[in-house]
Amino acid sequence: MGQTPTAAPSPEGAAPPSSPQASAPPPPAEPPRPVPADVQTAPVPQGGVGQSDARVQQLTQPVEIPPVRQVEGQAIQAPPPPTLPPNVEVVQRVGNRDILSLVGAGVAGAAAGGLAAYFIRSDDNQRLTEGSQDVRFEQLPRGLTRQTIRRPNGVEVVTVENEYGDVIQRSKIMPDGREVVLFYDPYAEDTNRPDYYEDAGADLPPLELTIPRDRYIVDVSRPDEDLYYQTIVAPPVETVERIYSVDEVRRSTRIRDKVRRIDLNTINFAFGSADIDQTQVRNLQALADAVKRVIDENPGEVFLLEGHTDAVGSNVANLALSDRRAESVAGALTSYFDIPAENLVTQGYGEENLKVATQEPNRENRRVTLRRITSLVKPVASASR
């Protein structure tokens, strides 16, 4: 690895430095509120997604995002393997995915309404590095690791992870040196936050919708680019009271429910399969075009692809299968439609969120959904502080 780059200017998406960075999630000044229908349905002009999100993101204190290369690192050949958090054990390793289980007090918490007792920790490194020119690793203080992926177009994707393999920050450095933040966890130094066995949204009130449910969950059998675009540029349906880590969003249904979702009924998975039939790839064109329009307007947008299965089979097998389904769609969006891999996050949920309440084989339950989670995982550039 060459000389460690000097610190870049304050990255896009960061609030102006005005107060010390928080070390623990601040208590919200008031509970989150449903966003009024007129705000939900107001047209979002081209390039105005950030302004739309800013009306809904109501942080109690400013969040300062440091440049991803601010801390000097020491070059290493490969990152150390992630360690297990307290009260977590590996149940099974399936390919490059670990199926984790909560133990001891964690299981009791899950049974009482916390996170599911099993969850999957996948490795998106292969998807992110595919087609890259160079991949470098650095050891940072406090057990952090930094990875830099250089793409043929000159873009560098820089990711900082903690000792557990959780992403603390991901940014991309554009060819002109500009840093675009994808997501950032401002509370990563809070050692008392039980990320793995407490739902970050458990204390939030029940979600209230002010728009029709078919506008909140888009579930159509024919691809519709305009409908997809209007869905993903719409602001969250509930005010965002603090920034969440991408892993908190992955692990909390309640937090994910703050934003609209698209059920990709145009992609049908065979029983036990994560493969997308070549005849169905074209059904992703409309979604890819909508996503690309948003990313072209703001290269810092982040989308979560969620994989699901029906209820047939074991929890462990279904978690691995659902994660592969989400990864298959992400891979297709990148390979066939040039959606940057770093703008996509994937997570499998197995049979946790059945669309059709049945224990029998069901094609509708074998699906992938998409959400735009940008306003959940970083302060939007124009949010008032």
C-alpha cells in the first residue's frame, strides 16, 4: 500500500462542525411522529430528495462526520477475522455467512420481544470488490479496520469496520477527491449499546400511517419505473429522531418500517433457490432505472435489499437462503444495470416476515424487497441542526 492519504475535507452529508461528536445515542426530545399526508404526497423535484428528507429528519443534536481517512492507519495484508460480541455464538457457517444465535440473557430478551434469536452476518466483500483494480487494508486504533477498494473509474470505496465486523462508516472518494458519505454510526464508541440483542426500535410507539397502505408498500405484478421512483424518493413515513447504524437498521423491523418499501413481485424464486432466471432479469430494468435516477442525483443514496423465504425448512437454512436471494438481486442490479455495489446493502430474514401467513410452500413469501434507507443511516446534507 502507498502512503496513507491525508485527511479529506469534511465529507458530503456531514453537518457543519458545531459541537462535540456524541458518544451515546441521545434521548429524543419527543417520540417520533407520523409525517403528515401532505408532506408524504408532495412532489419531490429532481435533485430535491435531500430537502424532502430534511423535513422529516429531526435530530436532537448535530452529528459531525469525520473524513473517513482522517485517522492514519498501518497497512496490513488482510483484515483480522471478526470476533464475536458478548452473548453471541456461531450456530453454523454457510458459505461466507455466519448464522449467529443469542445466548444466555440475550435469548431471554429475544423471547420477550427483542430481536429474533437467530440472525445472519454475511460478508459483502466479494460483491463489493468484484471488478475492482486494487483492494487495501489498514489497521486503525481501537480495533478498527479500514478497507479501500479502487474501481476502474477512479472511485474509491472506503469502509471502516469494528472488531465485530460491523460497518462504522462507508464513504466513496470520487475521482476529484470529493468524499461522499454513504452511512455512518456516530455512536460506535458507546460500549454500553447492546447492538446484537436489543432492538433499537423496541421503545418506539406503534407506527401510524397517514397515507394509503398501497402507497406505503408497493406491491405490483408489472414493473413500473415511475411508481418505483416516486416510492423511493418519498420521505420516511415517520420522523427520524436519531441516526441509526446500518446494522441497527438491518436488525430492527420497527426502524425499517419508517420508510416505504417495494415488494419485487416481478422476480419469482423457485423453491430452495436464490437464482434469478435469465428471462426474469429484464423485470429488474424498471427498478434499476428508478434507483439509478436517484443515485445520479445524489451518489450518497443507500438502498437496503431484504431477502425472504417461505416457512418450509429450518430457520438456519432459510436465513442463509434469504440472504443469498438479496445478494442475487443486488448482484444483478450491479452486473446488468451498473448500479454501484456500494450503494446497496443486503440482509436476509428467512421466514421472519411472512407476506402470506402459511406454513406451506408459498411463492409470494419467496421474495426480495427494497427500501431507501439514506435518512436513517446518516444526517442528510440539508437537515436543519
